[in-house]
Amino acid sequence: MASLLSSGEKAEIRGIFDSLHDTFKQDIDVYINEVQSVSSSSDYHSLYNRDRDQSLGVGSKILTKYIISARVHYFKKSEEAVLDDTGLPSSANVIRLKVDRDGVDKLNRCTFVDVDGNKCSVISNPEAVGPFGPLYYKVYLKVDT
């Protein structure tokens, strides 16, 4: 199907969205439990994170901190809408993030997120947003109290 906009005009609009993101982004900390070392044994089972004859203990994991850039939106008390993705009322300590592809990859694997000193957990699946395909991803977090 023919487009009303040329590829140059689409690239210019994408550039405007990138500038918007760069203007309002802030760094947030994402913490991921990662396997520190993988056994070289042929009996290693990655699903269980242990060797076959090893006891059912927790494998060798380390909490790793990553810094990603995101646009952060705190819902106000006056915004009493129910969030579509989560089913939670917006006043229930919910934060919306808009992140790039690298950020959403880390959020999909995260243990918890630190936003402005608030420990949060991811409560929604990422939703792609952008006028001509996924430029950024919208993710909802719940502030852990």
C-alpha cells in the first residue's frame, strides 16, 4: 500500500521522537540475577542451573546492576483511570516507563528496578509504541512498599 509520507519524512519524524526521548529521559537502575559461571561439565543442565548430581541448591548467581535510559511518568492521584495493561488503578503506586529496545530487553530479565530510590517490579508486558513501527516500548512498574 502506498504511503502518504516518503521514507525521508518518516526518518525525520523518527528523529523528532528520538530527540523527544533524549530530552526527557533519565537513568534508572535495573538489577538482574545472572549466572556467575557456567559449569563446563557435560552433566550441566541449564534449566536447573546445576550439574546432574548436584543438590537442589541455588546456583551460582550474582545480582548485576545495569543503567538504562527511560522516560518516567508518575501517575497523579487525580488520574483515577484503570490501567489497561495491568487492571490496577493508576493511584496504586504505578509508574510507566518508555524505553528503547536495549532497555526493554533488560526489563524482561530483571529481578527488580530502582526508579528515583523506589524499588519497583515489572507488572506488564512491553507494548511497542511508535508511528511507523516500534521505536520505544511502554512498560508499567509497581512500587514495592
